[in-house]
Amino acid sequence: MDNPPYSGRGGSKTPSLVQRLSEEFETSRVPEGFMAFSGDLASTLVAPHIPRGGGRTASPSGEFPTAEQVALENETKRVPSSDEQTIAAEPVESTDKHPTRRPLEHTRSFDNGYHFPPKYPKSEATKQALKSFWKFFTTPMGFFWTIYGLNIVAWGGMLFLLLCNAAPAMCYPTCDDIDSPRRKWVEWDSQVLTGLFCVTAFGLAPWRFRDWYYLLKYRIMGDFDGLRRLAGIHRSWFRLKGSEELAVDVGPENIPEGVPREVIPTPEKNIPNAPLTGTRAPATAVWKLDFVIWSMVMNTFAQCGLCGVMWGMNRFDRPSWVTGFLVAIACIIAMVGGYVMFLEGKKVKSIEGVPCNDRDLERLARDKEMGIPHWNNIKDKKPKEKKKVKDVEKA
């Protein structure tokens, strides 16, 4: 009797493992580069930091607990500390001389009971920001991005100072002499920065080219599934056309069968969460998605050219303008792409809302009792009046 061929322990599971990893890669969110990460982080700084799992969500009926209900619930659980009592007594900063005369429609909660987080005094906001940064810094990715960013700033700042001839002692025998300490340090700084830029340009290349493939699939082949996949990947700031007409309770855990599939991402689990305000953000212009993806891909291509020039030529034969041009192009297109993500992410959050934690709701309840209203928007500031409205009032 012949023995069956030995495939090794767990050998039959290899195809399924590879398939599962491939499917996860196709729908995973892009690990953000330094510029894109900065843009996404900046869009969240317009609102207070919400600890993971600490935000209040709507009940199954779609109603949010009121500030008074949460304050009463938490008051029975603990006694406020002396610091919290002091904070509660502090007034909310405002440029309005008559805060009690604010229009009701701009300070009251939404129909479902939701209210944007309140604005805290600068001292308390700074303290909370430092705590949030420390929590971020103590994570593996937080530590990596902090050290990476500090290196970019340090080496880039030194290169800038050298180019501005800020160290005359290095100009020996002259500033432009190829063997002067200044020219040598310019070369060393440029090499270090080239290596740092490679971390994001090449490390994120698989995800960037995956997004590029989906985009070309939609633009050239007319396959709408490519755009739906990109909508799921970039769900934090991109919205499909027609998604603003979905019911406000439609989300990852509630997708009715009658919902048109062309207005929700692929896979369906990547659909944006139900808006906290009860209002969905309008559809995002597709050209903005084009711009972000192309900017990240061009950043990788520009880095390829920079590496070829820096590592394929010596400093005696390399044209200085080529290095400066490629570095500038690579940085500018990445910065602009990250800025677009920042603007769109801020726009979505300002319309759909950001989670409130118990601390925010308690603050809203205390300030309401003290007669201190809060503007119900993401900045807790007086909305800008439209020019036409002002002209009508003057007339």
C-alpha cells in the first residue's frame, strides 16, 4: 500500500491563508505617509480627543442621551474632584459680549439629541492635548511617526540653514568649494533625507499602486466597482454620489436590502458610520480622489528619480538643481495631497459630527445650568453670517 505524499503540517491551510491575506490587502486602509497622516490628524484636532470606545452613540431608536441624563447618571457613580469643580466654574471663552443672547437655533441640540463637544479653556485643552499625545506616543506607530517626524525636521532644518550660509565657519576655503565642510554636510544631509523619504515613498508603494489600479479601473475601463472599493478605503473623507440620500440609520451594522449598491462602498462593511447629527455629508467630487491618489503615486515616482540621482551619481558630477527640483516636487505634491484629505475630513466631521464622551456631556449639562450656552458646531463658535443675510438686515 502506497503512502500518500506528505504535504507538511498545515500545508492544506496555505492557500486559504494566502487568499485571506490577499482579500484583506485589497480592502485595507492605506497606511498613511507622513504628509497624509498629518492631514488626517489635523482634521481631528478641530474637535476634542475622544478615547477609543469612550464616545456616546445613539440608542437603537436613534436617540442620544441628553447631557442632563448622562450627568445625573455619572454623578451617582463618583464624586467630582477639586480640579473638576474648578474647571466647572470656569467660563467658556467667547468673543460674544452677550453669550445669553445667542440665537436658539445655533445652540440647541439636534432633533435626535446630539450636540457637538464643547470648547474647553485653553489651559484645559492644552493639558488634554498633551495627555492625548502621550497616549499616541506610547503606541508603536505613534513612537515611529514621532521619531520619523523629528528626524525630518532636524535634518531638513540643518540643510536649510546650510543652504542659507548660516554657518560661515564651514566656508573654508570658500562656501562653494566642493571640499569645504559646508558642501560636505550638504551632501550628508541630502543623503539622510533621501533615505528618510524612501521609508514612506517605497514602504507604502503597494497600497498606493493598489489604489491607482482601482482608480484606473474606474476611469479607463468604466468599472464602478473600482470607485466603490476606493470609497471604502477612504471612508474617513470620501463620500459616493447619492450616499447623502441614504436613511440616517444606515451604517455598517444596518444595511437594508433595498439600498442601491452604487451608493455604498465595497465591501459593504466599509460603509461610513451613521451620522451623529442626522445629516449626511454631500458627495465628494471624484476629481479630489483622483488628485490624492495621483499625488501619492507621483511622490513615489519622484522618489525613484531622486534615488537614482543621489545614489547613481557622485557629488562631483551631480547637477545641484536636479536634486533640489526632485526634493521640492516630491514634498509639494505629498503636502498638497495631505491638505486635500485634511479639508475633506474636516468637512465631513463638521457635518456628520464627532463622538461625545461622558466628560463632554457633563460639561454641557453644567454649563447649561449656569446659563452658558455652546454653539452647536464643531468649533463651538458663532457661525459666519452669509453676505446676503447681512445686506437684507441692513436694508
